[in-house]
Amino acid sequence: MGQEVVEEVFKVLRRSYDNLIEKDLQNCFLYCALLSNDDEFDKDELIMKLVDNKLINGNKCLEEIFDEGNTIFDKLKAHSLMSSSDYSSVYNYRLVIDMACYIMKESKRNAMVKFKNELTKIASTHEWEADLELVHLWGCDIEEIPECISPYCLRLSTLIINELSVSHFPRGLFRIYDYSNNT
């Protein structure tokens, strides 16, 4: 597709996203799209990931959880933001995933989204702020992560790594905070 066609499709998809009236539905879409990597997802597994990330209330019975999840997917499909080939799986097209990355980057949320050539090395932790909640690295070619790097992100709940090329992850890259000892 030419750049002009891509831009026009992007505008239509963005309108579909903006027309999702419920903020929770927008958040579910963004999370599902960021998890995608051009593969199909098992719908039930994705629903449970939405529960894990508190996008669906996990205090309900399983039947209610799956009903809510299927309703979410039906709404996203109706807005052309998600597709399915059968009843048990869902997927996103590359342009939809790219749009979700763009929305996350422009939204000023506590998220860091980097893809392709935007991240080639991790030289410092200045981008890994304490209030960071989501990090999504897509297709980045990072040669190595220095041993001295350890982000201090107490609120980081989601780390999505797709098609990332790293030769070595340091053992202490992510420290686990012990809330009982405040260490």
C-alpha cells in the first residue's frame, strides 16, 4: 500500500478507536493490540490476561468473566479493531497494532513504547521512571544491556517484549521490591 492509503486507513481506524465510548474498552483494545505480534491469540487466554491486568473484574464467576470478555471482543470487532477466524481465537492486523503503539506513545500514560529503530541500546535508566506501568518493546535491536542497569519502576505491571534481539539480560535487570521490608 502507498503511504497515502495507509494514512487514510489509519485515520479511519483512529476514528473507530475514538468512537469506543468506554475508557475501559479503549484500554482493553490497547492492551490486546500491544500483546499481538501478527499471530492469532486464544480468546480464553487473552480474557484471562485482561483479568490479570485488572481490565476485567476477576471477582466474578468464570462464566461472567468469559461473557464480559466475549462482549469486549464483539465490540472491538464491530469497530474493526480486532478480527477472528473462528470462535476461539482473535488477532489484529499490523496497521491496527501500529496504531495502538502510536496511541500509547502520544497518550502521556505511564508507558514506554519503543519499536523498530527507536531503541538500539539501553545506556541509562532515565526513561525507566518510577511511575512507569507498562513497557512495550517491539522489534528493537539491542546488542546488550549493561550489568549496571536496573530500572526502579515500582508500578511496572506489564512488560511486553516482541521480536526483541538482545544477546544478554543481566541477572539484576529488574529488582523485586519487598514491600514488607521496604527494600
